[in-house]
Amino acid sequence: MMVWILFIGTLVLSLWAAARVKSVYHRYSQGMVRSGLTGGEAAYEILRQAGVRDVTITHHESLLGDHYDPIQRRLVLSSANFFGRSPAALGVAAHECGHAIQHQQAYKPLHWRMAAVTATTYASQLVMWLPLLFIFTNLIEPMTGLLLMAACWGVIMVFNLITLPVEFDASRRAKAALVDLGMIAPGDEALAVRKVLDAAAWTYVAAFVTSLAYFLWYLLPLLTGGRSRD
């Protein structure tokens, strides 16, 4: 019974966070900021003002697939945000610029997250396949399986924990840059940007809460000798 509560509870939290960010983004992707800038133009100017000269700004068709690639030194925006002139478009573009600036300034949590990517990728694969091995084979002893699952979810949880300051700091930089450079007007436009970025932040909070819940689910039986689910 408890496993279903855990599964449904974390699933609902994740779906709510994803639905909220899409709803808020859609609401504030309408209209045009008074500066008339596109997200791509705003990103270029923010990086120029910050002295970031070696990052390529490009776009693709995936909606809300915006990201900064620290390996290729590329800032990738969706076409809607690259060409868009809405508060949402500028907010997302500025947020990704925040990551590029973090990289240039050697922001420690960003480098910690980059260093943890490989381990987290393997851990994410293991948490999918280990339960199947446990259910359909006798290759893994129950306590060994719990230990492996707790370790993998622990890695994912730590990665998601490190992600929180990285994302919150990028949003803080984005809000400040857009206002300081006169790209958005105080009042309604600044409020719209804040709401878009705050809604996006909830997806990272949901990911952390989910990974923490599963980490504790597998860890507690190890600490109590298997009695926590009796």
C-alpha cells in the first residue's frame, strides 16, 4: 500500500509542476515586451555585457527544450523563445544566459553538477532495471537490492539537490540582467518574468522531493533491519 502512495504522490507532484510551468509559460508568451527585443537578441546582449564571448547562441524546434551546453559552449533556445518578444521568451533566454555566466565565473554548484552527470546517468538506468532483475530473477538478494537502490537514488537525490542552487541562481541573474539592461519594464513585465521562472523552479523542487522520497524508501529498511515496512 505504501509503495503506491509513494508512486502516486510523487507522480502527481511531478505532473502538477510540469503542468504549471506550461500553463504559466503559455500565459506570458503572449504579447510583446516594450523593448521590442527577441529572446535571441536579449541573450546576445546579456552575454556581451557579461563579457562572455565564446558561447554560440542557436535555436531548435523543441518547445521548452532550452538549455545551456557547457561542453559545446552553446546556448540553445527553442525557436519560440529565440524569435519571441514576450516576457516568457526573454525570461527563459536570460535564465539560460545565467548558466553561461555561471560557467564563465566558475560557479561551484554548476561544476559539481557537471561532475555528477555521468554517475547520475548510470544511477537513473539502474533504478529502472534493478527492480526488474529482483522481480524476475534470483540474482540479487533482497538486502543487496535495497542497498543498490538506496545508493542509486542517493546519487540522483544529491544531483537534484545540487541542481536547486544552480537553477535558482540562474533565475536570479536573469531577473536582474533583464531589469538592469532595460530589456523589460518594471511592473507587469518584471512580474511576468518572475512568475515564469518561479514556475519552472518548481519542476526542480519536484524532482528533488521525488528522489529524496525514493532514497528514504529504500534506505529506511536497511537502517531498521527490514522492519519499516512490516
